[in-house]
Amino acid sequence: IGDKAIDVETGFNAGIKTALVLTGYGKKTVETLERKPDLIAENLLGAVKSITNYESRITN
């Protein structure tokens, strides 16, 4: 989870799911990304809620 392109690229390179938050540098970053993250959220809380909702659907 991050707000910069390097955060998303690091996740891709590690082979994990990625999330971009639109706070901080996120709004400018989303326009410049070559590869889109798995999740784009308004803020960190929104990202956490999306992840936990997804996880609860998988386990139930």
C-alpha cells in the first residue's frame, strides 16, 4: 500500500498484490503509472476496508 509509483512497482516486483491510495502523492501518481495497482482507494482507511471485506468474503 502506498502513494507513489515506486510503492506499486516494488509490490509488483515482490509478486504481491498492490494498492495505491489517492492521498499524498497518489492523485498525481495514478495518472503516470504504466501498470495499474490491484486496488486504488481514496485513503488508507478505504484501502484497509476493501482488503478486509475481500478477505472476509474469501474465508466465509
